[in-house]
Amino acid sequence: MRQNVALRVTQLFHLSACDYPLLILSLESGDPMPLDAWIQSQLADRAELVSRPWALDVSGCTGHVDMGEIIRVCRKHGVTLAGVMGAGGGTLGQANSMGLALLPPAASEPLQLAQAEPAPPPVQAPTPVAALGAQVVATPVRSGQQVWAQARDLVLLGQVSKSAEVMADGNVFCYGPMNGRVAAGVSGNTDASVILTSLQAELVAVAGVFMALDDLSEHPCWGKPVQVRLVQDRLEITPIRIA
């Protein structure tokens, strides 16, 4: 009887090898905020990208990588994550705790996310387009909310709560309490800056370079009006006077 049952079970299941295609997301920054904006922009044109599982390659990241936040951002956009490459220590432990396996390095080629367009015929110079004005948010930004000012500055008049995310391709000006995460120059504008009436954010980033709460709270300007800008690939925090 046992032999018959074992035979039936053996016939029900089997393992086989396959060449299932993965998309490899290579990270050079562990900042989840610009990653969120980048994935959103890519899926706007290529929604079918989420039909294939992704692997996270963090071997090129420098500094701290909050793997939990990186995974949360990916899953927020419907991405199925198969595993992580180049992780070790606490980063690997965090990935494992969220169900990701350690994958071996794989040879890959950059995915062409936009089709090449044919060269246009000679035409007259286009009429300059006026720059967009700043996006002004007068209401509080609550926990879990996200505000992104694309191709413009962002002006915040109210409070930004913990776990809220505000970002802009240009500068960010916050005149209320900033308790969440703030990023300027998220599309790579290294001249952008963040202006805060009180430095008490969970995370501040400019063009992908960021400082988290642990480092910010130890800064001499903590709790004071500041300007945060990028100087030689490092964030510089300087006090400012608010009239």
C-alpha cells in the first residue's frame, strides 16, 4: 500500500531546469526615493516590464543600503522580486527575511527601455518652452503620502509627517516641520538643494546622495534652518537665517 502511495506522489511532482528570463536592476545608490521615481517613470512607458521577475544587484552600491525600503518600493509598483545579487552581512539578512534568495552574479546587457527614433529632417530651431513654475503644496503631507514635483521646484507650506516622501527634480523648500523624507534633484540635477526651516528629517537626499536620520541627528545644525546641497559628491549642510 505504501509503495503505491509513494508511486502516485512521485508522479505528481518533478523538478526541471529552465532558462527563465530575469530582469536585473543594478543599484548604484541605496536611496529608495529616487528609485521610486525612476521605476514609476519606466513603467509609465513599459508597463509590461513587471510581467518578468526582477533581481536586485547591489554590488555597485556604496554606503548604507536599506534593503527593506528598496524591496518595498519595488513591490509597491507590482514588481516580483526573485532574489538579490552582491549582498552580504546585514543587507543579505534583511533580504532573506523578506523572502529573497542570494543569487550568483549573472552576465547581463542593459535593457533598451526606449526605442531609437529615426533622425528627423532638418528643421528650424524649436521655439523655447517656458520653464514650469514651482509646485506649491499648502496642505500637510501625511504619513505614507508621496509628492513628486517633476521638472520643477517644490514648495511645501505645511507639515511633512514621518514616513511621508517629498521630492523634486529641482529644489525643495519646506517652510513647515519636516519629519519625513525629502529629496531634491531626483533626476540627476546636482545643482539642486533642499531648504528647511528646521532640520529634523528622516532622510535628506540631493541627486541620489543622501544622509539618514542617524547622521542627520548628530549634525550641529540639527533642529535649525539649513540649506543642504551637493559639494564634491558629498552633502553639505549649512545654516541659514530665516527672516
